[in-house]
Amino acid sequence: MFSDKDISRFTNLETPFYYYDLTLLQNTLKKCASAANVYNFHVHYAMKANFNPTVVAKIKSVGFGADCVSGGEVKQAVELGFDAGKIVFAGVGKSDKEINFALDQDIFCFNVESIQELEVINELALVKGKKAKVAIRINPNVDAHTHHNITTGLDENKFGINSWDLPACAEVLKKSAQLEFVGIHFHIGSQITNLDVYKSLCTRVNEFANWFEERGFTVKVLNVGGGLGIDYHNPDQQIPDFEAYFKIFNDFLEIKPNQEVHFELGRALVGQSSSLITKVLYIKNGKKKNFVILDAGMTELMRPALYQAYHKIENISRVEASSVVKYDIVGPICESTDCFGKEVELPETFRGDLIALRSTGAYGEVMASNYNLRNEVRAVFTED
């Protein structure tokens, strides 16, 4: 991924920083848009994956909408120029302040996650004299076969309305004058690489859409969420198979005339577009372990500490070496969980070498913190 020119440039920059390949990002977005347009599918970008303004501007430029899970994300989407008619607002705990702000923006839809939330949105919309468009987020009890901490579609998860609560939900919708029901919404998890999972989701979407139609509701929108994963082990195979992904929904959803199918993709769009570039501070060789201590830690990249996520680690200062050593790759934070990888095989590594942690475009920079009073991590772009 990195040319000699890139590495020379990195050598002169203060580390750590996130390096974004905007050309790769643009190519990924174009391929996704092209594949979705074949079926007239609607794509909303999941802002939580990465809200770097430069990255988000590229995404907006291809015509995608925005999928937001906080009032702050709604606000940034509006400020960055997303069409309010393409903004959806999900989240299990929307505050009154957040709901009111979204109502003022006349967003496309609230993805509602509880019966009580329906009632609150109706009350707040009444005060403003507005009608709020809502989609019901249903927990379909579909196993995404991904990491337990990023599964969202099982009965044990906090997200969405469970199937046994749908009759009560329908009653609230019928009596709530300020709510306009537009459809149903699902999201079963993240980093899904087995596309067969989506066939199971389609079956459930069809069942629930029919359930609402049988009770007199018009289901205009089928929002199937996102969750499409990337290949963390082979980051140079950089663009997901969007054609196969969208084809599954075209083949297995029972799409009625005038129904729209919406997606909320995040990681698949931005995940491979960035690497965290960090420098070796120290090498500690022991009897049982050899440690590479970096100037980046869990404050810059939380995913490995949070749920043991894998990122490919490369010594880009020593692409070729006569000897290979196994290292534990760790950061400087005063926590034992501040570790990026154990027993990682690298060329023999020395103080000052540049290390790249690949595939950090999603849930990398956005989850950074200043724990230990760390400095804010910078972003560097190919176009800088």
C-alpha cells in the first residue's frame, strides 16, 4: 500500500497520525454507488464509523444520505451539507433535545427503538406542530455470526423492538396523530463477512413487512441496515464485493411496487481507506517476550483493547529483512490491555522504525481519547 514516496513523507511527520488514502476512498464509494444504482437502492452512510469532515465530504459528494445515532451526528450531517431528506436518526436512547433538533431539521426518518420513544416523539412533534416520519426498528433475532460485542439483532440485545411488542407498537402508531409510519428498520450487527446471514435477514424482513401490511399499514421503506465487513487480514484486497452484497437483497427481499430499500453502510465504505502510522519508541527483549513499544496506544486505536480486534501490523521501514522476530506490539498507556497484537512476526525492528496498523478507517479516529492527557491524534491525507 505504501510507496517509497509515502514512507519518505511519513519520516518527516510527527507520529502518531491517521493516514487517509482519499483515492482509495473515492474508488470504494464509486463502486458502492454503482452497485446500488443497479437496483435503485438508497445508501445512507453510517456517520459513527468515521466523521472526519474531509472523509465525510467525499461520501456526501457521491449522493449518499447520512445514518446518525446521536444529535451531534445529525448536526454535523446538516452542517456538512447532507440533504435533510436523506438523514435517518437511529439510537436506543435519543434525548428530548436530540429529537427536537432533528424535528427542526425535517429529517427523512426516525428509526424508533421502543414504544415509549414513539410516544415521546409524538408528544414533542405535537408541541412543534410537526409530523415526524418514523420507521420501526425491529429486533429480528437473526445471528450475525460476528463478535459478541458488535451483535445487535438478537433478543438479548438492547436494540430495537421485539416481535412480541409489535401489536402494542401498532396501536400506538394508530393513535399518534403526529407520527407518519414509513416503514421498518433492521440492523443485525457489524463486521459481517458471511453473506448468507443476509438471506436470513431478508426472510425476517419479508415476514415483518407482511405483518404490518396485513394490519393496514403501508410499508414504503425497507431499511435493512448495514454491517458489511472488510478483510482485516488482507487489507490490500481493499474494496468489498458490493455487487454480491446488493444482489442478495434484490434476490431475496419481496420488494413491492413503490417500496424503497435503504442501507446504512459504514465500515465497508471507509474501513480500508486509512492506516494508523506510529513510531517505535523502544524495544524490550525478554526471556519469554519481546516487546515493541509504540508512540500510539489504545488512546489512538481502541478496537483491539475493546474487543480484541485484529489489525494487520507492518514495519514499513523494513519491508525486507534477513531475520524475523515475534513481538508483542504495545502502546505507552498505563493499562495492560494497551496491546495491538501478540506474537506478531515482523522483520527485526529497531527504535525509530515506522509501523503501520492497517484498516483503521472505521472506528479508529472516531474512538480516540485523551486518556493519560494524550494529545489529539492528527489526520494526514493523500492530497495534503
